[in-house]
Amino acid sequence: MSWESWVIATFSRTLAYGTPLLLATLGEIYAERAGVLNLGVEGMMIIGAFAGFAVAHNTGNPWLGVLIASAVGGVFSLIHAFASITLRANQVVSGLALTMLGLGLSGVLGRRFEGMPLFHPLKEVTVPGLASIPILGPILFDGQNLLVYISIVLAVIMWYVLYRTRIGVSIRAVGEDPATADSLGVNVARVRYLCVFVGGVLAGMAGAYLSIAYRPSWTDGMTAGMGWIVIALTIFAFWNPLLGLVGAYFFAALFHLSFRLQAWVAPELLKAMPYALAILVLIAVSRGTLQKRMGAPSALTLPYRRGEE
Amino acid sequence: MKRALVVLGVLAVMISVGMVGLADAYVPGTPLKVGFIYVGPIGDYGWTYAHNEARLIVEDTFPWVETFIVESVAEGQEEAFIDQLIQEFDVDVVITTSFGFMNGTYAAAQRYPDKIFAHASGFMRLPNMLTYMADFYQVYYLNGIIAGALTETNKVGYVGAFPIPEVKRHLNAFALGVQAANPEAEVQASWIYEWFNPAGAKEATEALIADGCDMFAFTEDSPTVVQVAADNGLLSFAHYGSQMYQFAPDYVVSGQAVHWDAIYVDFLQKIYDGVYTAQNLQNVDYWWLMSQDAVAAEAQPGVPINPLYVDALKAYMVDDPVLGMISAYDLFYTRLAQFSNPGVTFDPFQGPIVDRTGVVRVEEGSWLSVDSLITMEWRVSNVVGSWPNEP
Amino acid sequence: MKLLSRIHVERRTASPAWLVFAVSVGAIVAALLVAGIFFRAYGVSPLRAYGDILRGAFGSRLGITETIRRAIPLLLIGVGLTVAFRALFWNIGAEGQLLIGAVAATGIALFSGLPGGLLLPAMFVGGFLAGAAWGIIPATLKSKLGINDVITTLMMNYIAIYIVDWLIHGPWKGPSMRGFAYTDPFPAAAVLSTVGDTRIHWPTLVIGIVAAIVAYIVVKRTRLGFEIRVVGENQHAAKYSGISHVKITLLAMAFSGGMAGMAGVGEVAGIHHMLLGPANVTGGYGYTAIIVAWLARRNPLAVIITAFLFAVLLRGGDVIKVSLGLPFQLVNVFNGLILFFLIGSDILMRYRISFGRKERETV
């Protein structure tokens, strides 16, 4: 087999599998940037996958499914927001609870959709003209899903907002030093709510991508741990949306290659890689200025209440 | 603290008081209560779904049977459920449907010598514990004949759950079928290391497509491979038949269907008749194949080959060493008839077979024993890709 | 004035005891009420469901023994977690520490060649040390490099999962298991004895209860316990009073990881008698134990009760799966709700406590 087709297949699969990772990671980056760790990604994704499939199946309109899935993911995330921001409950426990609830609810409600085919999934698109560019054309413009492009555009926009706008300054300030942000007139709770909500919306969308586009059908537990990879990815991306793009595709490539290279590399090694890399990255940036520039937001997991601490 | 100790004391007393009033042995001819312990959710597309379908057929067939079920039981937790089924629901027969339930079932069978146990796919038996298995290897061989005939790239993909003897046996049988129809074609194996993992099955299939495969068989409990193949305009063989066929009716050529009810109906009837009791099951091991109607090659019930592909198969000619020039279609039905015949006259693993490393695995003219079949680690010469534990 | 306010404070410090209890019970009741809506939506009377849960857990000898069996790993892990949580270390890696403990026990059971009598003690020691080592890694990363403990412990769970996967598919795959991914069964000398014909592997239970009592005494009555508390409550104060933050964190996590490791030993030596798929080994105990330790308000002795309580839920969930034919995912819904109500209700107590602290400031 020619090296071109090898490259094309690997990269186009990377885009396809990396998209749900990217969407959910972008959302988690925003939540964590605002200081809220949300371990409920898996739960929000699966509830989105279920809601998206149910709507797409009943209405025959896949985009409506994506829309509702995002909304459901967003609403679902508000439970975590309420617990961790308003009630200032422990974020770790609340996130775990959200995952349990999401897996449980989708499993119970999704029973009657098990085994149903989806006759109107999100169709892949081919961009005429561009698709015939050698190598790049087949990778980028032939048979990819519209959500693939949307996620890339979102990554750029979300990077821009985070680093180049006032809103972004507020978000980062709230995650680094909420007391100071508060004294400067930033509404800490509101920013955090917003960011958690964005995280929920994108996780829901990622779930819908899985159940309406990537593999159009509903199966209990179909996110299969992707939400936890997203947690690792968020770290791996240094909480930066553009690096999130790189990281999501890197992990997706690892996943795809674990099947193509399995005659040579132990699959367990490639599967454990995202988690090991996340820890190594944290170690690498744990010192001095790197920690400040690239490490975790200082106020991550810390609830904020004016006048405390 | 003191209170806690008192509570513990009371509990200790309650525990040390022995069990009372355990139910008696089953009296043949009386209503029979049967408990099923499933490893997965009934809603999966594969293994557990098939067992549950069989259970429903059993209930319809025998008015004297009442069934109880537990789904999604984790390995190691089966004993508690067996206890509950027996103590609370007074079941007479417990059926455990996963290899991983072997130790728990065995221990329970020793503790309840009057109850009858049936364990799927295992090898430990007791006077009150039988084992059973409906095996697909003949069916995969039939699927392989079609794959060999219809592949245009001479590369056929197989997405396997785990590289364990059960799946290796099926993959090998499939590859032998491919070889029978098309000596040029290879079968490429890809493992996803899970019984159920849609995302893994999707990427494994895509990877095989990228490597040039154009036909797909698989062992995984979701219709993913069928869907992905169809999206690329490629053909596949449905695992557990009708459930998956509907996902791509135009692209599923054939597939594997299992009828556990054939086995269940048989041994439950024998228990009802008093033929099987809690004393004589030590050597009862069902290893049922096509001739017992426990498995079938079909795209959907009653349709062995999707009509869309009949013409192509009739047009494809095979030079068989015994049957001479014969169309793939006729070869398929000849083998199907031979497998279905109670006195089976052909076996996929019929010698001579040389494995990929050149070792003779089956001597000319002989067949493999069931024991060799269920411990198979070697691979057929036309299988490529990863193959852990190759001898 | 001073005297009055002091009496005031005393009254408040007295009330949290029942308040904590009342709030905890209230949270569980609230969760049961909301979960009741789901039962009803599923066409099952909530009263019937809860009745079945209680009956399943207490109504028979089988129920009680099974409940105790499920409580064992929760007890061991939970006791360890209370200590880690006291040192303000967020160990959500008990799942992985349990697995590594199980791996160590399996290695010793199958390959050490130790004489029979030494086998089980060696497995427990080995399991403790392995779990402790797995716990010390994130503890070191946090106390030396300031790396977030939640994330490292979580990531290490997955690494442990793939280590077990690799072992049972590769080097440790049992020749007697016909190619299936399990190790060989343990020799009889490596199997824990049980109480009568039950599945209560009592040595592990004894270890858990002793550990709970010892941990309680250490935490409440010793210098070390005091230091753990100081580190957990106020890192600056710890620094000024010369308490080594690093030492305390490492010790707390060695204990927490070690206890989880021993829970892993109990599961493989007491229940499975072999190493098998990681999800089946842990049964999610590592995560459930977080709720257990949380509900015990970080009191090791109270874990004896909360572990039992959650074992009732686990056992009861199993029972209604059969008796009411409810989908197994309902148990997840149930646990998620209880967790939310528990952490949600915390504010009632924290509000009270912070109020109390303010009072104290005015003293």
C-alpha cells in the first residue's frame, strides 16, 4: 500500500475520532479555566448522546438532535454548577455524582431505543473542488462531517475569546484568583456558571456526534470512558483551546493507530498513554514560571465566597 | 462504639445460626422454575440478547416453565444471585451464561446438591452441573466461502473481540472458508480487546478498510462493523443475525445466528421427564452445532444469503479438490447441507491443515477433537495481522 | 459578655453532633424521595422498592451475610480515605490502589513459592505495600511539586486498569483457563477462609475493623493525628509549628493506598481466587468508598456504619434487580442522587460551622 493512502487514512480517521474529544475538551477547558473541575464529562456526554439520538430518531432531523443534545448537556451541567458554585459543595464528588447520574439516567431512559437504526444520521460532506487537492483534499474535504469543521472553528474562536477579549480575561482571572477578580467587579459566580454551562453544551454536542454521526445508534454506555480521556486531554492541552485541538487529534491518532499497529505495539500501552502523558505533562510544567504560564488554574476545585479565605 | 459492638454481636449470632428449610429436589413432571444469570444487559445486540430470546421461546414452548432473570451481573458476583434465585424464588434450575461465572456456579452447585446448574462455555462439571455451548465455527466457514467469492481486493477483514481460542477458532474457520473459495485471498485480523466497544469496532473497521479490506466478519456485540462497512459501500456478515441486519439490509450478505433455545428446550425437557437429575450430569456437555439447529448461517431468519448477492455467487466458480468446478453458491449450500446433516460428512477443520508457521495442525483425512478446537491458538496460513500467543 | 458568648459557643459545638446526623439522614431521605419518582415512573411503587431493598439486605441470613461481604472492601478503603481526606488529600485513586494491591497478592499467590502458612500474610503485606506505593506517587507529586491530587489519582486508576489488562492477557494468562483472560486459580493456601458457608472472608473484615479503631485512636488521640489535622486544616499553621507537610501527606497516602491495596487482596483472595478483568475486581468499590468516607465525615470509626449502609444499598440494588426486574442502571441513578443530596446538604453544616467560627473570633 502506498504511503499516501496510509497518511490519508490515518489523518482523516484522526479528524473523525478526534472531533468528539475536541468538542468536550474545549468545554472542559472553559470550566476549569474558570476554576470549576467537572468530572461529570462522561455523564454529560452520554446524556447528550441519548437525547440526541432520541430526538433525531423521533423527528428524523439530525440537526435538531444535535441542538437538543447540546441543550440537555448544558442543563445537566447546571446541576454541577449549582452544587459546586452556589452550594460550594465539593467539586470532585459532585462531578462523580453527575457521571453516575448521566450513565444511570441514559441507561434507564434509553432502553426503548436500544437496537434501533437511525435512518437519517448526520451526513458526511464532500467539498467539491477542494476534495481533489492531493493528500490534503481527501483528508480534510472528502467525507468528513460538518461537526468536524464546526469543532475546529470553535477551537479557534474559543482560543481567541480566552486570550484576546475582556471576557477571556475575566474567565482566567476567576480561575486564578477569584477574590481579586471579584474586587475588580467581575461576577465570579456568573462567569463560573457560564463556563460550566458551555462545558455541558459542548459535552452534549460531543455525545450527539457519537450517536448521530460517528456511529448512528444508541447503546447503553456508548461513550465508553471517553469523558475520562477528556479530563486527561484538558491537562495535556495546558488548558489552551488550540493545544486542545492538537491534543485531541494526537490522542485520536493514538487510538486509531492502536488498531493499525497492534501487531507491533501492545494495545494496553497505547491505551494507557493518554493518562500517563497527562501526569508527565503536569510534572514537566510543575516548576517556576512554566507552572504559572502553563499549569493548572490556581483556583481549580476551590469554591469561592466573598470574604472567605 | 458500644452500640456498634452490640449490633455486631447480634449479627454474628444471626449468621452463625444455620440455614433452614432449603427447598427439596425437583420432582419430575411438576412445574419447573428456571433462573437465568446474564453477564450483559438484555439490550445488547449479541450474546445476552440471544440468550434472552431463547428464554422467551422456552417460556412459550413449555407451559410448565417459569423463568427468572438477572442481567448485567459482574463476574464474581454470580453466587449471591444464585443464592437469591434459589432461596427467594425457589428455582430448580440455574443457568449461568458466561465463562466467567464458572467458579461461582461450581461453588453453588456444590452447596446446593439438589439443584440443577447449567453453565455456558465452561469446562467444569458436577453430577448436578452440566455445560453447554452452541458454536459458530461451521457458520463462519460458510460465511468465509461467500467472502472469498465476493472480495475484489482479495483482502477480507475480521474484527475480533479478544485473541482467545473461541474467537481464533471462528476466525480460522472463516479464513478456511475464504481459502476454499479463493486461495489468493487473505484474512486480516484486528482485535479490540472488548466484547462490546462500538468506538473500537468503528476504528478497527476503518483501519481494515484503509488497509484495503472490502468484506467484513466480526465478533463484537454491536452492529458497528455492519454500519461502517455499509457507509463505505462494503459488505459484511451480521453477528447474531436479525438484530444487526436491519442496520444495513443491502450490505449484509449473510451472518451467524444462534438458537440457544434448541439446547434449553432439550435439557429442560429432559429434566421435566426425569432423564436429567441432580445426580447424572457429570458427563453432560452440549457442544451443539448446525446439525442440532443450535446455530445457523443467515442474513436474517430463514434467509441464508441475501438475495441481492445470489447471482454474483452463482457466477463465481470454485475449483474444489473433491467437488470439481462448482459455483460458490452451490459450494455454500453443499457445505450447509453437509453441516446440517445429522451424520456430518465434512468439517471446516478437516486435514490436511498447515498453520502459518508451517506446522501440520490437522493430519490428512482427520478432524480436530472438540478439545483441540476449544484450545486453538494457532492460525491458518492465510490469516495476517496481530495474533497474540501464536505457538 | 465573654462568659455568655462562651456558653453560646458551647451550645453550638454540642449541637453539630445531632445536626451532622440529622443532615446526613435528611439527605438520604431526600434522595430516596426523588429516586421514588423514578421508581414510580418505572411503574414500581417506591415503598415496595425500598421495602425490597431492606428485606433483601436484612430479611434473611443470606441478605445479612452478603451485605457484610459487600461492606468489607468499602470499610477498608473508606477508613484509609478518611485519613487521606483529613490531610486534605483528594484520593480518588482507591480504585487503582485496590487493583495494584490485587496484582501484588496475585503475584505472591501464584509465583512466590512461599510455604502455605506464610502465603496469606505475605499477600496482605505485599498488597498493602503495593497499594501504598501506588498512593505515594501522587502524594509525592502533590507535596513536592504541587500537582493536583484529584487528577493524578484519577489518571493512575486508568494506568492500573491497563496494567491488569495487560497481565491477564499477556504474561499472567493462566494456562489452565483455556485461553480466556484470567490468571490460574490461587492455590488453596492463598484462599481466605470464610465464616461457615457464607462468603464473608473474615480475616479481611477483622483487619478493617481493627484498622478503623486504630485509625480513630491515632487521629483523635496522638501527636500524629494532631499533625494530620493541622496539615489538613491549615497549611500555614502547619509550617509555623514545624510540622512536615510532605511527611504527613506521604504517611496519610501510604495508609490510604495501603488500605485500598488490602481491600484488593481481600477481593482476589476472598472472592475471586484469581486475577480477572479490572472492572470485576474493583466492582466500583474505590469510587463508592469515597461516598462512604464522605458520609462518615472523615471519622474512621463512623466508616464501620457508613460502609455497612452503602453495602445495604449495593445489596438492595442487586435484590430489586431480580425481584422487581428493574434495569440495573437505576442503581447508578440512585447513587448519583444520594451523592448530590449529601454534598448539597453539607452547606447546612458548613454554614453552621462557619457561623460558629465567627462566634469564636469574637471571643
